[in-house]
Amino acid sequence: MSEISRSQEYMSFRSSIPQRKIIVDDDNSKEWTLYEAGPKTVKCPLICFPPASGSADVYFRQVLGLSALGYRVIGIEYPIYWTMKEFVEGFRKLLDHLSLDKVHIFGASLGGFLAQKFAEYSCRSQRVASLILCNSFYDTTIFQQTNSAPTFWMMPAMLLKKMVMGSFDKKPTDPDIADSMDFMVEKLDGMSQQALASRLTLNCMNCYVEPQKLRDVDVTLMDVYDECALSASVRDEMSKCYPDAKKAHLKHGGNFPYLSKSMEVNVFLQIHLRKYDMGPLRARELTENELAMLTEAETGLTT
């Protein structure tokens, strides 16, 4: 068991935040998994999309930390979908089931790509109020697996896991980053072959975002400056796609900064969400350290 799984913080999360399973498709095997906290009166919550290797609880530090400040936060885990059309229509049905007309989405890696595709799909009905994209991409061709993607469904789970593990930094020097990797490997090990194959299919199938359809969506791009699976050139391409986006830079964080540097990530999320009526940030709710971080982060947030 990883250090994070054994932590008091994670155990408190699992004991206090119930796991929900929701089926919105005709196929009863397609279950959405949710962890939610914060006031239900907030009608435009923050929804967190995990990366290919992640489950709904990888955002437990965002669910706990932000809900304590009055934000409504929902960490989700996707059902087994094999096409982008299935995914975006399934997520629309989930929002309808939850009676949510509009949401903010925080997505990491594949989660960020799926968030962009849903914003593109729903651009006429404007179901997405804003996006925070962490270590993400807009074109799947960067993985050079578009020809192989149609065969992932029949590959052994061990081979699929090796594909994911190959993108992890093998020698993290920061103990928090090492702990985040151990936790994500644990989540990866617990994933079924079909679940992982479907995620990797969505991650690598020939698909791209049309950023002109997201012109009315408020975007923050969150990136790390240390080693992560995506190259600096991918980060630069994302900046070109969203020239008006705010930039939230973390000096360290690795592939999973929402786990390894959750306090900094949560501060950036608060800055992004401050202008929205969804649990306004109040100075008296923050410690002196958090206030200092908030001030520093706002200074470092660029356009």
C-alpha cells in the first residue's frame, strides 16, 4: 500500500466522502464513479477529470481542501467508453442526471483533453463555464499511437500498464512526487484491462480539439517546469491554441501535481474560480501561509 493510501488524510476522505455509482446509459455496465463534497446550493460546481491511469479519488485533496472553503467539488471516474462520441454524450447525460446546466472542469492529461472535447461538443449550449487544463494536450498524434489505438481493446493488461508506466519519470528526487507516483501506480494496478484499454484508446485515437469552438470558454493552463510525461513543445502548442488563457506555473510537481503539490494547485484553482459565484474565497478562512501563497500565485499567474 502506498504512503498516500496509508495517510490519515486519505483515510479520512474515504470514511467521510461516500462513493457514488451512477448509470446514465442503457448499458448497465457503464458506471460513473463520483466523490462529491461542498454545498449542493452551488449549481455550477468544479468537476475533476482524471488522467488515463487515475480514478475518481486521485483528486481527494481538491475535494477535501476546496469544499472546506465553500466550493462544491466532484471527482469523477469514467465508464468504459471506446469513442469520443460515446464519452461526450455520456457525460452530457451525467450532467443532466445531476441537474447541472453548467460546470467548471479541472482536467489532467487525458482528463484535460476530454474536458476540451466536451466543451467543443457542447459549445452551442455552453455547458462548460471554464476549463483548468493541467499537463494536458489538444492533439492525440503527439503520442504516435494512432495506428495502434484500435487494437488496445485486445492487448493484455500488463502490456497496457507498461505503456502507461513508460511515461512516468523513473527517478523522482522529490519525496512528494515519488509518493504521488506510487499512489497512481496503485490505482493503475487496480484498473481492469477493459477500463485501461478504453482510456488509452480515447487518449491515442486520431482526434484533436478545434480551439476556435472554445473562444467563449475561460481557460487556465496549468503546467509544471520539472519532468513530466509531456514535452515543453506540447506545452508551447497548448499556449498557441489558447493565446488568451491564464498560465499557472508550478516549479515542481511531476505528472500529478494535484497530489504532489496539492496546496499550490488548490491555490491556483481558487484564483481561477474567484470571479464565479460558487463559494467565494474569504480571507478569514485562510491561514497566513495560504494567504501568502495566494498572493504569490496571483503575482505569478500570467496571461
